[in-house]
Amino acid sequence: MASEALYEYTLPSASHWSLRLRRGTALELTDLEGDANLGMLFYNPENLLERYNAPDTLKCQHTFKLTRGHCLYSDMGRIFASVVEDTLGWHETLCGTSNAQRVAERWGKRDYQNDQNQWHQDGLSSFLVELEKYGLGPKDMAANLNWFSKVAPDTDGNLSLAQNHSTAGSKVVLRFEMDTLVVMHSCPHPMSEAVDYPRKPVGIRILKADPVSDDDYCMNFRPENRRGFENNRLYHLGA
């Protein structure tokens, strides 16, 4: 688990942020008002070519959703972070992020110059603003996570965003297994059908994580996770 808060911050709605988190720290995310969406990407700050891989994360753990026990894999078979706590039980990593066209079509076009904090920011633009700070761009985008969001298929296989899925106080905690560049935004989910542009803040706490023991729940959740932790161990031997 995790203890000792090192830093606290509230990410406002329609905002973006990035930071480098060290191995052995944890990130606690809280849906403060309910129905939040937090888009997130991961990169290796020492080798920005290594980034989060959604297909490998899902297929090697035989899952469609993310919750406690799941590990978040890079495209080099290593584990960025483990989901050590989760009160919600379902977070998605399939549907990508919103873009300016989608947001304008759904809620109307607004910009910061004219509307200040009431503008309609989109997820893709938010990610790209943060990525540019590290010399990255559109070609470096990957499939992202959407914390606090759930998508489900109908009888014909069409996906839709579940309504009222996350309630106020829903929480997920990520324990970082390697140094990681974390990029995030609090813009609407790309499949949101809300009448008004969703404005949902997310509470963030950086914690000191407890050491990983041999009976760790996440490491033993799936056989592939032990191999991922071993890949991390070998990586850190050469650090």
C-alpha cells in the first residue's frame, strides 16, 4: 500500500499537468465530485521511446478493464505502475481521448482568450501541450488510460460510456515500479454525452509507497506480472 503524503494538489477541470514520479512513490487519485474523467499517459523519462502499451496491459492480464491488482505495462515489457488500491472497480484504457472537433460539435467552440476558465479544452490538445515540454509531439501519442470512466458494449457490440459510474470520493492508487513521466488531463471522456461541458476536478496526492514484498497482491495477480517485475529488476540492475 502507501503512506506518508509528500504532496497534494487539486487538478481543476479542463486542465492538464505532467510530472516525473520516482520508483517507490504512489499517486492517489480522487474523484472529488463524481463523474470525473482523468486521461493519463506514461513514458520512461530516461528513454522517451518507451511508453505505456494498452494492448499488452490488457491481453497479458486477461482483462477488459483496469482495477486493483492490474499492472500498467510499457511497450518494452516493463511495469510503470501497479494499481494497489481501487474503490471503483472499473477504469478503461480503450477509447482514447477527446479532440477539438468532437468537443466543439458536442458543446460548442470556446477558447481561453475569449472565455478564460469557462473555455472548452479537449484531451488531445491537453496531452500535446504537456508532451511538447519534453520534446515530444503527435507521433509520440499512445493509447491512454481514462481513470474513473467505464465503457460497456450493447448486444450489437457497440461501446458506450456508462452514466453515473464514479461517485464523489471514488479513489485509485498507483504504485510506481520505475521512474515514470506521467502526463494527464481532466477533460471530458471522448464518448461523453453530457448536456453541458463536464467540469470535474480531481484530487491528487503523491505518497511514499511501502516496499514490495514477495507476496505482493499485484505482482502475484497474474503470472505475467511476476515476469514484468523481473524485467524491472533486471532494468534497475543496469541503472
